[in-house]
Amino acid sequence: MAGTDEEAVAAADDALYVLTAVLLTPAKFPSVLGDDYPEACAALGLAPLADGYGLVIGQDGDGARWTVVIDDVSLVAVAIASWDCGMEYDLSPDERTVVAALPGWPLAVAVAAPNVPAPHDPAPDIADGPPLTPPDTSVWGAAQRRLGADEIALQWAIWREQIDDAQFAPGGASEAAATSDESEGEGAEAANADQPASGDKGENAEGEGGHSGIRRVLAEARAYVDSPPPLGRVRSSFAPGDARTLRADGPGWSLVARTDDIAFVLLDDEPGEVLPVGRGPELPGLLDALDKMAVRPI
């Protein structure tokens, strides 16, 4: 495992200027790293422990990038919650909680510590192994697809208002959003910028003659109910009212849904496209079943 030797841990812990922190747990992990929790852990060379980890991202006194992995998940959760509320919080992990000090950053960080050299990778004689680097999101692929699904979950209301429920024709594919000349132009611009664009290939959940990619995603999602996938492949989080926001991922696809509403599908094979799925008679039951088996934040 990269960076677990005593020298690397000491180098990172000696004077770590904390820039940010993220959770790496079955219910909440940087989805850009993988479709599920074990895959995200594997990207960092970590064992998928049930309780998860906290990732403290910063620079040492020489400006080198380090990711310090700790097993005190609640400490990182409190720090993140405080920062989200605009409050100051001094995240200073106890050295006894440090699991590993990994060279580099697994995620893109736009800020840097003041009064130290610009961010750079640690010297090879200190880092045991190649430094971590963020996944390439400059072109459409699995990492960009998962980031797109993250954005839809975060900005659900904005994406939902683009969809006219009346455009879902029972039993088949239908037009849904981005069908006017103006909206098509906006969609093309978004796709060129490697951002997801609402597409016109929506269908009801039971549509047999609709989009083949959507049918495949729904079939694989149904299979999850009978044969549970790797941990974190299906996650449930809070939503307004009594609803839940569901997130499911699989080989080449991501699904975002509200248990009381519709779903959106993103595919590796459809760069930049967001495909809406109407409720129909089957989607509500599928979403409820997925919600019952999903992992949830504690």
C-alpha cells in the first residue's frame, strides 16, 4: 500500500496544512473513484472496512500533496458539517487514528495552503509508490458519468423542471425535454463542455420499444434486488418530504431517482446525455425495492 511506511506517515503528519476532507464510507464516498465502495477503496489501495475512513487532504510544510487516511470517521463528518455551515473547525486527527499517508491527491482540489510552495508531488524517496492523481474527467467516461449523476442528485429541482410528464407516452419511448431548437442548442453546448445535457430519449419504465440502454439499466437494477451488488452500489439519501434520493451505479451506467418521482439515467455509451425515465406502473415498485436494500448515511 502506497505511503504506509513510517517515514511517509511522519512526513505528512509533521506539518499538514488541511485543505479539505471527504468521507469514504459505504453510504458516502467520492463516486468519481468508482461505482461502489470497494472500488473506491481499491483506487486508494485501501481495504473496504465496514466503518469506512475519513480522507484528510492537504500539503506539508514543503507544499507536497498528501492524503491522510484516518479511521475516525465521525471526526471528519463533524468537520465537513461545520465547514458546510460556514463555521471554522480545526481538523487535527490524532496520530493514533492515522491508517495511511498517501502521496498525492485522489480528487481535484482548487485551493492551496498559504505561505508554502505550490502543490506538488512528494519526493520519490519519501513517497512509497506513485502519487495519487484525480481521475481524468476531461472526456466523457465512467468518472465524468458519475460526476454528472452527482450533479443531478444535488440539483434535482433544476433538472426535474425540464421534464414535462405529459411527454411520456405509455408503453414506449417518447420525447422528453430538450426538444425545441433552443433547448437542443443548449444541450449541445453542455455536451461539448463535457457536462450532461438533458436528452430526448425518455420512456416509461415499462416501455418495451424504447431506448435499449434504459431497458438494460432497469433490468440490471431489478437484478440488484434479488442479488445484492457490491456495497455502496445502491445508496439512499435524504430528500424533501417523505421521499428519498436514490443513486444506483453499474457497469457503464448511473441512475438517479426520487422514490416519489421519476428517474434519470446516464450511460457511458451516450456522452453528455441525461435520459429521463417516467414512473409508469413499474418504476415506483423498483425504486421502493432499491430503497429498502440501499445503504444509508448513519
